[in-house]
Amino acid sequence: MQAAPAQMPIEAHGHNHWSPYVDTGGTTLAIAGADYVLVASDTRQSDGYLINSRYSPKAFELANNTVLGTSGCAADCKRLCEVLEQRAQVYRHRHDRQIGAPALAQLLSNTLYSRRMLPYYVFPVLAGLDAEGKGAAYSYDAVGNMLRVTAVCMGSASALIQPFLDNQVAFKNQRVPDPDRLLSREEARKIAIDAFTSATERDIYTGDYLEIFVVDAQGVHKETRELKHD
């Protein structure tokens, strides 16, 4: 009788996974008004339950009184800001004038789309004044799809804040809405503060400090406030 072949132990093979993308948390919102646009973002940078930094800005002032608000991976956010600023400088040297907010918005869309094979892990909002002096806010996905909006929120607390903005800024789900009404800058500022104050109670990735940028005909005005630190 032939002996059965020896059974060799089967070695288990593990699979190593690596991803270049890390979500470092945080939230950014933008509200556009009749003659201004507001951008607000928190400064907490985290990785899971670990807080890497309590002051890592997510909103950056760019050329010609525009502000870029970001969320996603902090490294990609900063790199995208650098690339956009460099291309805005090239535009100024080639055309001998500053790039306008609508043109910069299209430039940001083209920049994101050019990296679609290995996208920047960034969900940005761009804010500035258009050619008529009206507030303009643009939201994007990671591959450059662009939409001009009245109010938008991106980041870890967006599910909490966006419905609030839809109701208080866009006047959705109200019994007698006024579709032509635009908030004053002080009303927008209070809504931004209330939104982040509430979000920090429920989202552990949002907190520490709140930076508010208001862009109007006089330039960019910045304000910093404290949020929850735990």
C-alpha cells in the first residue's frame, strides 16, 4: 500500500497595504454675501485619536484678496496652496495684472484635474470677489469638479454644519423663505461661530482655534477665536 504524501504546513502570507492618503481632520466653511465672502476653519490636526497639532491652519490668503480653505490631508493642503500661489504669480508676470477670483477658481479646478490619476487628498473651497464686487465661493471635489455656492462646508464636521447652513444661509426648509435675502457680514460671522461651537461638541477632529477670514473691497480681514481644546 502506497504511503500518503507528507502534508507540508501551508505558510500564511499577509498583505501589506500602504496608502499615501491620511485624513488629518478639521472643517472649513464659506459663506458668500452681497459685497463680501467669509471663510472659517478650525486649526486642529489629528490622526485618529492622536492630536498632531493644535494650530495647523487650513485657510490661506492667496493673491488678489482670495482665500483658500482646505480639508483632507494637511500635507496635500499645504502643497496645493503652494502650487496655486506659484501659478498665480506666473499669471501676474505674464499678464501684468493680478488674477481675478473667477479665473483663480478655474485655475484651481484645472490644477486638481491635472492630478486626477493620483489626486491631492484635498476638498477645497475658494473665496473672493467677482468682477462685479459680489462675494463668490466655489466648492470642489478632489478631482476638480467646481460649483459656485452661497454656503458650503467641507471636512469632518460637514455632515453637522451643512444642514445648518442650508437652513440659516440658503433659507431651505423654512415656511416663508425669502430667496433674495443675503446675510450681512455680522450675521454670517455669528452663524460661522455658532456652527463651529456646536460642531466641536460632537466632532473630536474639530477644535482648538477658529480662524475667520472676511474678504471685501477693502481687503482680507482675519480674526482668531478659541474653541474647545478637548
